[in-house]
Amino acid sequence: MSKILFSESLRQWEEGFTLAKQANEWLPEVLGQTTLDVEGEWGRDKDEHGDPIVTLRLRDRDSIGEVIGKLEPDDLRSPNRTSFRMYRLMGNLLRVHMDVLYRDLQSMEY
């Protein structure tokens, strides 16, 4: 796993930054034994009601794959919800990676 950054806007939101740092502890387990070279960034955004949310952008450096998870503070306060959301996000990144590999394979001439 490559580095995981925290955006400046997230750092300025004390509660969100604290929750993101706690959730970041899950990443080594979530990424597990994957061979993907993953980098990411925790950030801050707003939901449809204008309330602040935490975002996690994960990117596979070996392909063009990228996914973004949007997590409400309540998601990050619950270990079960945090774990579920992060595993789901990693699953989405793996799916994007596989889609890229499949397209590459289809474009090969035999």
C-alpha cells in the first residue's frame, strides 16, 4: 500500500479528521494481501443537505481505476458500519481494476 493522505479541508474539521484517522486504522486489514498498489486520500465534502461528510478516494496506481466513498460521521462512529463501508469500497476498486484488465485482454489480438 502506498501512502494515504488527509486533505487540508478535512484537517480543519476536527470531528471529521478524528473519525477519518480512526477509520484509517482499518485500511491495512481492508486492503489485506491484495497485490494492488493502492493510494488514497481522505477528504471533506457535503451531502445533499449541505452537512459535512468524509470522503475516501482510493486509486489503483497500476490502472486508471479509482473509487470514492462518502461516509457520514455516524458511519464512522460505528465500527461495524465503518468496516462494512470500507470493505465495500475496496470491493468496488477491485471490480474497477478487473474491468480494466478485462478490457485490456479483449483488445489483445491473437
